[in-house]
Amino acid sequence: MNPTIDYYNRHAAAFFRETAGVEMAALQRRFTALVPAGGLILDAGCGSGRDALAFKEQGFKVAAFDASPELARLAGEHLGQPVAVRTFAEVGERDAYDGIWACASLLHLPRREIPGALARLWAALKPGGVMYVSFKEGQGERQKDGRHFTDLGEHELHALLDTLPDTTHREYWTTPDSRPDRTETWLNALVRRRPAAPDKLITGGML
């Protein structure tokens, strides 16, 4: 099994306790302000299900997945609906979601796999939809407690999102970690997919 997934399976209960109550309202509001009321949000790599639950309580429809079966089980109980067990490599939807939330999840992929994962998420987003991603600020790949992390600098995050077609409305900003015992800085980005062009008016006689 993937060592990172194995870590979260073994430590799922502790991770849930440590993260389910972390205050994320300011980040969530910045994202949901760009999602239509009642729209469908995908929480991609949902961890404890904290954010998916917040979106659901605000009246959005939600779908969620995590690669760890144990975390997906706990998140599903927390969310009150099933959470799929799958990886970013298994995302295959097309034009399905009004918003995609990938908070502190893509960072567990090897650097070489991140562009493909972003492309799959982007294809799953509806035209006009918005995607949020976050990474720990830093450089390079590292292992911690058996987990893989890919840290990014601001320019590298810009470059990754530059590979996505038909983007509009980009925002980048940094935030401190919301947990009081952590000192990391987080890079955040919001990017919108260009809305579909309106159908061309058909003129002339009826066919």
C-alpha cells in the first residue's frame, strides 16, 4: 500500500480528532462566494470531512472522496453520507462540479503527479466553476512520519495553474496554519474555469 495512505489508515482516529474542529470559515467563505447557491461541490481528498460538512450545512450539495479507507469511513459518519474511497488518479468525471475544494490534499502526491491530478480535477469542473487548492509553502519533496509531502513556492504554484486551459479569475494568498501548535505557512489559490460560450443564435428560416 502507498505509505501515505497507510499512515492515514493507521492514524485515522487521531487525525480526525486533530482536524475535524479546525476553524476554516474564512477560507471556506472565500471559496463559496464564487459557487452558485445550492451548487455541487467536490471535496477532493476530504480528510475528516470537516469542510464538506460545512458546505453541506450552508445548503450546497456535496460529494467527497479520500484515498484512505479509514478516513473515508470516519468522514462519511461525520458528513452523514457516503465518502468514496479513491485517489486523484481515479477522477474521471467531466463538467460535473460547480466547485472543487482540494485543501491540503494534492500536497501528498509526488511532484511529477500533480499536473495530471490538476488536469483531471479541472476537467471535472463545470465551465464557470471554481477550484481551490492549497499547499505548504516551501521547496521540494520530503518525507515526514511516513507521509510524502510536496511543498511549493508561489512561482511554482503559478506555473502549475498556468498549465490549465481556459482559466479566468485567479487569486493567490498565504495564510498561517490554523492549528495553534503549527508554524507552517500555506499557499492558497482560487481559479475559475471560463464559462461556456453562449450558443450562437440561429438566424434564417426553420430547418
